[in-house]
Amino acid sequence: MEDEIRLFYDLTAEETANRWYKEEMLKPTIEEFVSLLPKDPKVLDLGCGTGHESMRLAQAGAQVLGIDFSERCITIARERCPQCRFEVQDFRYLDERFGKFEGIFACGSLIHIKHEDLTDVLGRMKDLLIKDGYMAVILVKGKGISEKMSLIEVNGKKIRRTVYLYNQEDIVKAAKKSGLAYIREVFLPEKLKQYGWRNHILQNKS
């Protein structure tokens, strides 16, 4: 399953970059997130893909490190967004090799984390946040798995990149277990909300 998810992002990397580098839909969301942080914050773009939102985080004033397990995505990110740093890294196995951050931006990346693994992954993210640091976690609302979003056809090949759904209470529960405070749900463009996407802000208060 992990290999299929990586394959999906490898195969769609160029198309994704061509679309999202010019799409500013998430710009207000990113600016709102960065406004929570101190000046010139260090921000981890977790599951950064081709670096399109890393670019906007940098434009909003952040010093950005983007990580993703798709080597193709990271190659494109380094080419298109040289102002940010990018590393190939599976965020399920985060450690402190890259230091600590004032903020972590996780847009559409944790949708591939199994429900039983979310607390562990959030805990690893928490360990990389400074005290009072924030994270934005953008997930799809619902229960179970989205079959419609999981089975995708790319270049005539069907790929299963399982998408896990999370309601607010799931996030609150996992955040509490991992030692994070759930702050609130914040702005996302209506176009994304119509597809079930929600933006949750968590904070490391310890």
C-alpha cells in the first residue's frame, strides 16, 4: 500500500506542480497560519509534495523545510522553489535531525495515516514543535475510508492510495493523547470545504 501511495505521487508530480504553483486558493489559509507564529518562523511543510505551498509559506515570511517521501516530488520542489530547503523523508518516522520548528503545516498529508497510527504520528510532530508552537492539520471530514478518493486511475493504471477520513472529535482525541492542545477549526476556501476538507489548529503547550 505504501508503495502505491508513493507511486501515485511520483506519477502525478509534474501535473500537480503545473496546477498548484499558479493556484493561490490556499494563500489566505497559509497567511492566517503564519500570523500565529513569531516573526521569521521556522516552518516544517510536512508532506510538501512539489513544494507549491512551501513557496507560499516562504512568501508569508517563513523559513521553510519541506519533506516528502516522493523523490520525484522533491526533485521538482528543489527546481521550482529554490528559496526553500527540501529533503526526502517519510514523516511517519520523524526525528529531530532537522531541529525544532515554530510551526508545522500538514496539508493533505495525514489523510494517508491509518486511524490507529494518528496519535503516534501527531506525537512525533509534537516533538519537533517548540513550546507554544502551532500546527495546521488539513484532513477530510468523515468516518472510515473514502473509497472514491482512494482508488485513482493514472495513465490508465488504477492505484489505491487509501484516504482515511477524520471527524473533529477524532482529531481532538488523538491530539489529547499525543500531548497537543486542540485550538480550533479555521478558514479553508469554500471550494475545498465542499469536498469535505477541514483545517484544524493544534498547539504544543508543554
